[in-house]
Amino acid sequence: MKPRALLLAALLAVSPAITFAPAASAEPAIYTGRFSSTALQGYDPVAYFESGSPEKGDKNFSAEYKGATFLFSSAAHRDAFLADPDAYAPQYGGYCAWAMADGKHAKGDARYWKIVDGKLYLNYNSDIQDKWNADIPGFISRADTEWSALNH
């Protein structure tokens, strides 16, 4: 086999391992997507607690937190967030709570959420959220352990 073909074969062999790497890889503290610095896909984190539903934020009411830009539907929501960001920011930096239980980073989708014990959790999609709903305390416990290990 020619050296170039051998190199290509080797790269193809390891590419699945790269694609499904565990969360220990260098990921941002807050999930924003590849081409944006906006957290929660632009949804207002305070709205989940105040109105009980996701609401899109407005660029006129924004705040920076842990390298990400959070958008809010009002100045009052922005100010509440700035007073106590940990109370409103999604757990695990907005990564999927179900995936984090396995020590993996997967995007959390702001439309698939739940507040548990005063904390906001996101899931990847509705199917994953159904799985997560089957054992929320167990998944939170495992995800807390994984997240703590990643951040210390």
C-alpha cells in the first residue's frame, strides 16, 4: 500500500473515535454552537423560571457569562440574571443532561428543558428527553459527577 493511501486508511480508522469523543475533550464551558457565541440558542434563561416557557431573547438585552452571550426578553430579566447567573444558567453549561450522565458533550436544545429543584436542564431532543424523564434523579446524579470531574 502506498504511504498516502496508508495514511488515509489510518485517518478513516480513527475518525469514529474522534467523532464520538468523551466530554473530556476541550469544549467551551457554555454550549453556544460552532459559529456563535450566543447561549441557549438565543432563548432567555430567566423566562423558564418566570413564565414557565422558553422565550426568545432580544439582542438589546444581553449579558456575557463564562465566555457566552445570553439574551433576555427584558432588562428586568437581564438584571435578575446578572444578580445571580448560577441561579438561571442551564446546568452543565447548556449541554444535554442525558449525555452528560455518560460523560459526553452533546448540544442541549433550549426547546427540550425541565426545571428540577430550581435548576434548568436541557436535553438534545424530545426522544432523549423521554429517556431522561425515566430516571431524572439518577441521570442528574451521574451527570453532576461527570461535570464536576470535567471542571476540576
